[in-house]
Amino acid sequence: AAGVYSNAKIFMPDGTYLEGGFEVTADGRFGAVGPEVTGGRDLGGAKVLPGLVETHCHGALGSDFADGDYEGLVAMARFLASKGITSFAPASVTVSYEKLDKAFRTGARVHREQPEGGAYLCGINMEGPFFSRKKCGAQNPEFLKEPDAAAFARLQEAAEGLIRLADVAPELPGALDFIREVSRTVTVSLAHSAAN
């Protein structure tokens, strides 16, 4: 909230803490920062850090992003915000294309509506289904697929362009073509791979 805050340990870009105070302007930006800033709300020596960004979180409070449940995703966003996370990119799991479609549409809705009190859904981490059977871990092997740029495009449309990270095992048939295609618009991460 706008105002003056004092008696804090303010995290600085070089990784140190500056003892002092700071001002938040009406537009939500930092104004003055330093030991000379006094008065306003006394933070009692609390540490003040930038908001955190969560890029790999499947769920919270009994809800999973892959469920595609709007209320569950809103609860997740509010829980994350309560822990200092200001933005997040929920991660999917290896489920059917139909379930991914539903989850991604729900993610797009939460992104559009930005429910009050919740962390901002800034993107989607598409974890699966393009993984190696040898390294699927907790991913459901029943739904593993070979990389498919057309399927990805359909899911990206359902997500309204919010997929920001696409995970893939690069040794799978068609993976290199998939990587060349989708890396034009999203970051590709190598994951759940048996590649040497």
C-alpha cells in the first residue's frame, strides 16, 4: 500500500540488506529508500524482499492445477500470495490431452480475471506428456506421448498463449523438430529424459 515504511531491513540488488525505510508511491512503485526515510509504519526490523516468482508448483491445499478446477486454482493463487509469491506459473502433469485442455483453459481464466488476493498467474509450465518412459518418475506412463507440435499448438490455443515453458525429453522421436518449432514462442526445458 502507498505510504512510508521505516525500521526495516531492505533487500538490495547486491544481495545485502540496507537498514532504514522506504516509500511506496500511489502507483505502487518505490520512491525514496534509505536510512534517512523515517516515520510512517514501523516494520520492527522485518526483512523486506521483492515478491517471489514460482515457476514449478503443481498445487496447494489439496488442489492440483491439472484438475482444471477454477476454485482450486484460485485457492492456490491466494495461498501462494500469502507466502510472499506475487506471480506463478503452475505446472501441469502427464494426463490426457482433454484434461490438459481443461486445466489450461482454467489457467487462462484465472490469468484474465486476476482474483483478488491471489498471486498473478503469469504463465503455464507444461510438464508432460513428452517424456521418456525410462525417466517418467511420478508422471503417469499411460499418457506419455511423443513430442507433437500440432498438439502443443492446440493446447497453447486453449491456454490463450500462456504456456511459457514446455518440457520435453530430447531423445524421443520427433523431439528435435518439436523443439525447433515451439522454441520460437516458448522456452523449452529438457526434462524426464534418458538422453546421454
